[in-house]
Amino acid sequence: MNPFKKLAGQTAIYGIPSILVRFLNYLLVPLYTYGLLTQGEFGVVNLFYSYVALLMVILTYGMETAFFRFSETETDKEKVYSTGLISLMVSTGLMLLLTNLFPKTIAGWLQYPQYPNFIQWFAWIMALDVISAIPFARLRALNRPIWFSVIKSVNILTLVLLNLFFLLLCPYLVQRFEHHWIGAAVQIIYRSDWTIEYIFISNLIASLVTLILLLPQVVHLRWRFDPVLWKTMIIYSLPLMIAGMAGIVNETIDRILLRYLLPLSPADAEAQVGIYSACYKIAVLMVLFIQAYRFAAEPFFFSQMKNKDAKLVYARIMDYFIIVVSTIFLVSMLFLDTIFIRLTGPEFRSARAVIPILMLAKLFLGIYFNLSIWYKLTGKTLWGALITLIGMIITLTLNIYWIPLSPDHLIHGYMGSAWATLACYTAMMCLSYLIGQKYYPIPYNLKKFFGYIGLALVLYGISALAPFEQKLTGIGFNLLLLGVFIITVYLIELRIPARKF
């Protein structure tokens, strides 16, 4: 089968259900920001999820990618699977023990002494998600994207439905049937003074449901732990954990630093985090595609590594990837004010200016993921750790410098965080390309790289400089600009003869 069609098909299978259902999950943002949560409460929610994202990388310590790599090189794939899973189960058990013994101490370290119950809930959420990681990786390695997508979809649907149940249906039933048995029954499981709590409880239940659905990947397993294999996997995966840790710092540390570095009271700083986080989430279209693509691409890249034309395949895939992400960027920017910004409540839109910067940053992150395949294929994962660490240094340095600046400065506060994100991913993308061309040269088409992204930026600039009083006229003009991009790309690609691999 044509490798491009295979990758596109698997990306669609992984991605379409995931994108549709995750977009449904994104619709929780309007639920939260149109009056249900204050700016500060939404900031607290995002801060806790930022902490969890950092910890998840440590708790999985690169075992997913190690599983893919050693499943290709080891003849006994089940032994690789059970060794990785047992390793994660033991380390996760230790984490659960510590967090349940000292929840108040940990909450105090985070300067949230009023929320020790959150620490315990999130410990269980992380434990369930970590244990699910290797079974999910196995589904990908076995080329079972449909079942993978079904379970992911059930997870998100459970999360969404429970949010709607606790945050909308329960208060409605309590109020509507205040003096009826229905209202009394609901109050057995519902507390009117809880809001954030139900967001986290919904996540905990959804993670439990997911692990239950993955049990068939575990129950028939022949449990074996190979210490020699485990040591080899750890040596391979620890640099990936460092890279992943640095990567997640680049993704999430800005919200944490905003909370502690803004020259504001804690409550006001949390409100700024909430505003920034709401606009940050508008980059969801780019993130969803990249995530779906990554699920399909990582096992695909490894499966192609022995193909004599592998490098040509990787280069052509990059062309297609650039086309898709440039289109997503342009669509999001052309229709930002007419569609996408309305997915956040009016009180959360003051950070609108960060959206184009963050969208471009996510585009460069997707390109970096494509470029980074060279160090995974060659086993030079230390380079991946080093590149991502450099990105982390850029992120931390620029955030620490820009966030505390007063509004008199051109870049300050969350605008500094957005520009720091863009600078970080630009540097990582460039470093990965330059170093990768030395160790594993791939003939990427740089003209297309700069041409398609540059055209998207120019067309967005034209749209931004040509505002229309009539909304429909502006929509029509933006559709015309989008058409120019699509036709230009089509005509360029039409000139390239199809190559058989």
C-alpha cells in the first residue's frame, strides 16, 4: 500500500473521531467561561492541569516510545510489553503512596493549602492515565486505530457528559424539584458549593472508565519482567523523559509562572491565568491535528525505517504536513473573530492578541515533531533531550524576564508568555533540522516549507489590514483569500509527478 495513503488513512482513523469528540470536549470552555466559572476559578483549573502535565511526563518516563522501539527490534514483543507495564505499575504505586500520605504537605508546597483533596484526586487520575499509557501504545503498535479511537472517544464523552450532569443538570434538578423526591435524591450526590471539584471528579471517573476498557490488553498477558531488557529500555527512554519533561515545561510552565511572577495579588494573577488559558485553547484545531497525526506517525515512521526509500518518504510526508498545518493556521486566523473567539466568554477575550502567536508556535511544534524522527530512528535520543532543554531554557528565561514587566513595556505578562512560546519552538525546529541533517540527512523541500507558511502569513496579514464594516463582506473576502491559498497549493502540487514507493 502507498505509504502516504497508509499514513493519511491511519491519521484519519486516529484523528477524525478524536478531533470530533475532543472538539466536543473543547465546547466545555464556553460552559466554563460563559458565567459558570470566574476568571480566577478557570485559572485554578488550568494551573492544576499544568502541574499534572509536568508530572505525567515524569511518571511515564519515555516508556511509550521505548515500547515502540523495542517492539521493532525484539522478537518477543509480549515480553517488551509486560516489562514496560510492570515498570510503570511499580513506580506509579510509589507515587500513589506518597501523595496519599502527604496531601496537605504537597498542597502547601503549591500554595493551595485549602485543596488537599485535589492532590489526592489528581494522584489517582495520573495513576490511571499512566497505567493506560502502555496498553494504548500497544493498540497503536498493533495497528488497531479504530479501537484506540473508540476508547479515546469514550473517555472524552464520559468527561463531557459528567461535566454536563454535575454542572448543569444537577443544579437544575435541585432547583426545579426543590420540594420533590427528585431534588432530594440528587442532593445525595450533589453539593451546590462545588464547581471546580466536579470538573476534577468527572476527569477521575473518565480515567477509570478508560482503564476498564483497556483491561483486555492486560488480562491475558503473560506477566514477565526482564531486568536486562528493562535496563536497556530505561537507558533509551530516560533521555526521552528529559526531552519530554523539557517539552511539557515549554507547553505549560507559562501558566504556572504567570501565577507566581505577575506583580499582582494571587487572586488577580489567577484571573490573568484564566484569561490567557481561555484564549490559549483556541489553538485547539492545530493541537488536535498534530496530536492525531502523532498517534499515527510515530509507529509509521518506525515501520518505514528499513525501507530503502524511507528518507524520501519522510521528506514527502513533511510537504503534506506543511500544507495541512498552514491551512489550519490560515482558516483559524481568517475566521478568528467571526467564529473561534466566540467559543470563549466575553470576559475572557482580552488576551485575543496571543492567539496568532500561539497558533504559529504550535505549527512550528508540529514541524519539530516531524524533524525529530531522526534522533529516534538513530537512537541518538540525547540530542532530543539537549534540543528540548535548550527550548526549555529559552522558555524559562523569556517568561521570567517578560512576565513581571509593567504594562509600559511592549511585551509583558501573558504576551511575554506567548512570544516566549514562539521563540522556543522556532529555536527547537531550527536546531533539530540543522543537527538532523548531519546525522540522518533527509531531503526536505525548504522552498515549500517557507513558501506555504509564508503565503499563509501574507494572506492573514492582508485580511488583518483590510477590515470590513459589513461582517458578511469580510467573511466573503476571507473566503476568497482562503481560495487563493488552496488553488496556489493545488497548482504547485499538480506539477510534482507521483512517486511510487
